[in-house]
Amino acid sequence: IVARLPHCFVPRAFHVLLDCPLEIRAQRRQSDKKFKHFSVADVINMIRDRDRNNTIIYNSLYEGAIWSRSDFDLAVSTEINTNQGVREILASHRKWKEGLVRRGIEVREKAV
């Protein structure tokens, strides 16, 4: 599940935080034609405001919904090569599943 709050709705799943430095996010956003006329500094401020507002909104709607980075099973920077990130996620998920099996927890896999 890719969303802002999947960890709240599927708490026993493997949780990956996709993270990216603010400056990279701003550069990517500015490359969108809707944001080309803004400076990178302006876009950084827009993203900061959006992040702050989302934190306030989601905390009020879903108490405890905003997890710290350390609460996730894995945090991956999206500034890295996509293939490298995918390999990192798959390898970490495999280890996570093996840990469940070792503890005697049944792992059911559903084909997508």
C-alpha cells in the first residue's frame, strides 16, 4: 500500500518510509511546469508548510499516525538510484519475513 498513513491501517505489515531531502524535493517540484516560476527557496517553503499542515491534520484525525523514522522497518532515500532502492527494499523485506517464520508466525503471500 502506498499512501501517507498505511502503517496506521495495516499495523502488522512491513513498513517502508520513503524519504528525500527537502532540497531535492524542491528541485523536483520546481521542474513541474506549475512551479517553474517559483524560486527553489519559495518551493522549499511551500513544501515545509505542506508538511507542517499535514502533520497537524493527520495528528488530529489519527492520533499517533505520525511515526518517527525509527518506527519504520526500513527508511529509504528516494534521492538514490531507483534500482538500488528497490533492491534494498526487497532484501530487507526478505529478512523481515524470515524473522516472522523463525518466530512461528505464518506468512501468507498474495499474488498481485
